[in-house]
Amino acid sequence: MRMLKEGFMTRLRATDRPTVSVEFFPPKTSEDGASMLATAKSLQPYGIDFASITYGAGGTDRSTVLEYGKKLVEVGFPIIAHLTCVGHSRAELTEIIQKYDAAGFAGILALRGDPPKGQKEFTAHPEGFTHALELVKLIREVRPQRFAIGVAGFPERHPSSPDDLSDIRHLAGKVAAGSDFVTTQLFLDNDDYFRFVARARAAGVKVPILPGIMPVLSLKQARRFCGFCQAKIPDALVRELEACGEDEEAQRRVGVSWAVRQIRGLLGRGVPGYHVYILNRSQSAIELFSQLRRA
Ligand SMILES: Cc1cc2nc3c(=O)[nH]c(=O)nc-3n(C[C@H](O)[C@H](O)[C@H](O)COP(=O)(O)OP(=O)(O)OC[C@H]3O[C@@H](n4cnc5c(N)ncnc54)[C@H](O)[C@@H]3O)c2cc1C
């Protein structure tokens, strides 16, 4: 199925049911690739509207975005491919945008990107960009109406933003430059999302804001991920995970159950849809979508 900008935006704006998306990361080996595609196929019965595929800070994961993005299109998922400014000149980014067009991707999530491993600060390529805003503008320039463009939003604000006001001002700037939707960083407390949406609306951001949900796998993994993106882990979730002791399978089930409760809470308050960070794993994702189907 080839769903380009218009079809994608119609789905996103429709109010008959929430828009559901899942996120894959590009596999590093052919075995991982086969497993990722098996996960994608196993999710098809759950009515997923689109899949996104991340863009790494460098290495093989970058070169396989196109390869696996195309395979996901063949499986039947409209694709939102991520693209970051890390290490790329404007000319290279232009070429990638053209390749995403030829690959039949429905949209692009335009990101600045994180500094590559071992580097603390983001450093722009000498002929590249400092902020995602410039990438949004480039996509609109290279292929004006071809892609649905998404940008990142941070319910607990971006770690390098000095305050909520400047954080939301920059988000509003990315939207004013032509972004069609926002996908959020993971959060584990829905109140953080609703406060963020209220700030965004007050700053004039009118596009859909898709909440990003990650079913945690264990307390250790949650601490690592949340430490990296500076997201809080609610005390209640820590207690539930700690109560499982060393039983990692029990911790994984707690993670799924927390994510299900989060999504139900979000849907109950009328969110346009939700985005699940499935980390290429089928088990938690299938359990999550099956549980959500039950009343
Ligand atoms: C949904 C989602 C998906 C992601 N996918 C990937 C991925 O595939 N690959 C990857 O490497 N990373 C990914 N990331 C991580 C992301 O690249 C990092 O969080 C990065 O540090 C910020 O990216 P951004 O696009 O928000 O940057 P920007 O919008 O450029 O913002 C970065 C910082 O600069 C500030 N800022 C923005 N514009 C301006 C301006 N004009 N002047 C001054 N300050 C400004 C912002 O407030 C913020 O503090 C993802 C994040 C999210 C939420």
C-alpha cells in the first residue's frame, strides 16, 4: 500500500478512531532484519496505521533505513522515515530526501539528532544544519507538497532547553515552518503530556500531537532510557517493577500493563492517536495491542 502525504494526513485528522503508529529501528544484521520484518507482519492484524523507522547517529543503521523502510512498505506499512542533521551537509540531506521520495515513503520525521556516541555536544556539519527547523524548511523546499512532515516534541522539555517557554517557542517555529504533526518523546506520566499539549496550544501549535509510549522491559532498561532522555519514572511504576524482584518476565508484563493504562487514559481524554516505541520486539507489542482490544 502506497500512502502518501494526502492519505496520511486524512487518516491523522480523521476522528472516527485514533491513529496508531509503531516505531522500528534499522536492523544491523540480516538476522535482525528478518526478525524485524516478522515483528512487522505479526502486527498487521492490529490495524496499525503507519510505521516509522529511526535514523542512527552513524554506521550501518543509516544505510539500512532505505532498505528496510522499503521492505516495510512492501509489508503494507505507510512509512514515516526519520532523518537527522547529524554529520550531513545540506547537499547530502537533499539527496536523502529525494531517495525517500523514490522509496515511496509517506512522510519524514525531521530531527536535529543527538550527538554521536562519545560526543557531548551537538556539532553541526560545516555545510549542514544546527536545528531541525532548517531541515523542515529544506524538505518543503526540495519536495514542497510531497511529504507529511513530523517533528519531535518533549513533554518534559528537551534536556538542553533552559525553560518550557523557549522549548515550546522552538516547537512552534518548527510547526510554522511547515510541519504537519508532532510525535512526542516517551513519557510515563500522562499529566506531563497534557501539560505539554496545553503549552503547545497556547503557543499556537494546532497540528496533531501524537503521544509516544514505550512499554518498559525492566526497571534497569527504564532507568537507562529515561536517564538518557531525562524522562521521570513515576514512583508507582518503580514500586510495581521492584515488586517483581529479579523476575524480568514479570517486569516486562508490568511494563506492558502500565503502557496499556497510559494509552487508555490518553484515549479517554481524546488524543488523536498514539505512537508506540516497540523496540523491534513483537511480544510486548502484541500483548499491548491485544490488551487494548479488550474492553
Ligand atoms: C519522536 C522522536 C523521534 C526521534 N528519532 C530519532 C532518530 O531517529 N535518530 C536520532 O538520532 N534521534 C532521534 N530522536 C532524538 C532527537 O534527535 C534528539 O532529542 C535531539 O537532541 C533533538 O532533536 P530535535 O529534532 O528536537 O531538535 P531541535 O528542534 O533542533 O531542538 C534541539 C534543541 O535546540 C533548541 N532549539 C530548537 N530550535 C532552535 C533555534 N532556532 N534556536 C535555538 N535553539 C533552538 C530546542 O529547544 C532544543 O533544546 C528522536 C526524538 C523524538 C522525540
